[in-house]
Amino acid sequence: MNRFATGAAALTMATALFCSVSSRAQTAPTTGPAMQCAALVGLKIPGTTIVIDKATAVPESPPNTVQWMPPAPMTVGVAIPSYCRADGTVDKRVGVGGKPYALGFAIALPDKWNGRFLFQGGGGLNGTINPSLGMTAAGGDPALARGFAVIATDSGHKGAVFDPSFFADQEATLNFANSSVGEIAATGKAIVAAYFGAPATHAYFTGCSTGGVRACWRRNAIPKNSTASSRAIRR
């Protein structure tokens, strides 16, 4: 089987897995936040270096109004319920050449939470954060619309999607390769627990391309960190 057929088969299986768990999640009881969205700014979580710089209450968006991979024009075909979006960093530092680095993240916390957490994998060489919607393998009905809390990351550096300049910094390279996965997963779970007053009952990872590679690594290296992962790898 060629690599494209393999990727298509993986995507089909990933879609079946994620749609299955998501449909069950839709029928589960929901939980509201235990704190105000704006109060996330400056939140201190002991034992972490999490810094939340911005927290915004986002109202419900009608179908076909939210771009899921800007600046590309594709939009989400269903309504996105109201949620709190928090943007922040973990492990700020100064790297090679005096360049600032950090693990950047954006987490979407729905007003009606189904108790589940999703780590949304990135693509290319990352460097940017796509909207935390959970579109991969979702069958057109993203995780956020189904009540999941969703986190996304830039994998530890800023830059265009195929900008390789961060490879000059060893720690940034390791973060891109795999180190950021566990750190951001722990970050998301800690924020979820603080915001809703209870930990997530299930955790998932979805990804395609680079995100698919990370899903495979995550499932094999730290299997207890996720309830399930879905991935599609195209090379």
C-alpha cells in the first residue's frame, strides 16, 4: 500500500474513532465554569510555569462564520457554542542568539462542558496556533461544538508554518519533536480543572500530518496520558 493510501486509511479509522467517542460525549451531562473567564488572567497553578496573558468570553457563532485554519477561507459548517478562550505560555526562556522562546497555547473552554479534554495537533513545522476547535477526524462537527475543552499549541516557537530557523535552538527543536506534547497536555488539564472545578474524565489527542506523528508518539510513549488518540500521517 502506498503512503497516500496508508494516510487515507489512517484518516478513515481516526474519523470513526473520534466521531464515535464524540457522539457519546454529546449526550453526557454538561458542567458550567466555576470561575469567570476573565479571572483566568494571572491564574497561578502551583508547580507550573503557566502564564495566561489573555482570556476572552466568545459568544456563540452561527454556522459558516468561523474559519478553522485562517487565513484559508474554509469555515465550520455548524454553530460554535459560547466559550472562554485563554491564551498563554509555559516555560518562557531566552534561547540561542538571545531569541525569546516559550510553549505558546490557546485553550477553548465551553460554557457547557461535557467533561472531556482534547489536545489538537498542529501541522507543518508549527510556529503558529490554529483555532482550538478540534476539527481533525471530527466529521465536520468539531469537538468544541460537542462540548470538549480543546487546546492547541505552537510547539514552542514562533514562525511561519515551514520556517526552520528554530532548529538552531536545541530545546526548541526537542519541543517541536515531542517534548511539548506532555507539557501542553498537562497544562491543558490543569487549566480545565481550575476553570471547571473538576478534572477531565477523559482525554484525547487528534492530529494530521505533523499532528498525526505526535499522536502516534503520544500514544506509544505516554499511553496513560490519553484515553484515545486518532491520527493520519501523510509523508
